[in-house]
Amino acid sequence: MAINVRHMGRYGYRRMTLALRKEGFTLNHKTVRKLMKQHGLTCHIRRKKYRSYMPGGGPASDNLLARNFRAEHSGMKWCTDVTEFRVGEHKLYLSVVQDMYSHEIVAWHISRSPSQRLVCKMLDEALKVNYRKKGLILHSDQGWHYKTLMWRAMLADAGVTQSMSRKGNCLDNAVMENFFSHLKAEMYHRKRYDSMEVLKRDVIDYINYYNNERISLKTGGVSPVEYRTQMEIQQ
């Protein structure tokens, strides 16, 4: 119960099993699933994301990633996207970059408009991180932001190679789809928002939680930042 309260009901039985093991409890995942079901400790359904595709614009880049989401080190493969939140009749937009090795959210920016400035401010912050590697690939969908001269110039100046999903293939950017799905199911859809400022605060808090506290099944039961730090020491 204490773990469920701490993580605000965001853990399913697999992640809960790992969390319990970190606390010294060696329960089978099937037992954990059964106990969670008995006590009503269930995760929420994930919902669909904002789509930024618009007809026209500049040409698309090749799909260099080709759904190969594995990376040997941090700072070698990044993905990016924009998602939308609603507060009454108003909207809030979040642009993020995620590292495919550690799954850490490298940088983010929030705005009330899905403008070019939204994604460029985010990219500017991402390019400042010290673990970015030579030959970095940044993957996105074919959203209009990523076809502009400004976006392409920022990538070229930084020596970053651009990759894009094929048109109409959301699974080509499945890593981003997965993060936004978690964010909305574990934070946004769990309460009614009447304030843009409260929503913005909660989004930032969730990203910090996701990076530094939320354990990942894909990284052996540690948070993204813990995983990157551990691997950097070993390498």
C-alpha cells in the first residue's frame, strides 16, 4: 500500500514487483498481481495523443531509425514529439526529447501555442547536455515543426542527423508514444484541471518523477537517471 500511495497508483504489477524487491520483499509477480487486484490497485487506461501532422511543408527526412530503438550509449539516439492537454476551452502543449538508451527525458518546453518556438526552445536545451555523442540521430514524426528550415538548421549546426517516421506510421516513433501514454494515464487523466498553471506544475513534477524516481522495467528496475549514471561509471 505504501508503495502504491508513494507512486500515486502509477505502477502495474510488474513494476510493483520490482519496487517490492528493492524493499526486500521477494514476491512472485503473479502473487503481486493477485494482491493488487484484491485491493483494487489498478492502473488507468492510456489515451491517444495530439497529432502535429499537417499537409504540405518541406520534404520529409528518411526513416533512418527504422524502428531500431536500441542504443549502445546515452546521447546516440533521441526521439521527439509534441502532445496536447486541455483545460476547459484552453490548451497546453508539451514538447520533449527522450533518450532511447536510458529513456530519460533530456529536455522539455511547455507553451500555450504549438508554435515553432515551442520545439526550438526545447531543442536548444537538449543540445546543451554534456552526454550528447558524435553522430547523434534525432527522430520525429512528420509534424510540420520538424520540416522547417529553422529546425533543420539547428540540427545541422549541432551535427545531429535527422530521422523521420513514415507518413501514417505512429509505431515508427513508438518510444514517444509510450512516454506520452504513461504521462497522461498516470498524471493528466487522474484529476480534473481548472488551472493552466497547476497543470503546468504537475507536468514538470511528473517529468522529474519519471526521470529520477519511477523505475523502468527496461532498465532493470531503476529510474532513467539512475540507469544512465550507473552505465556511465561502467563504461
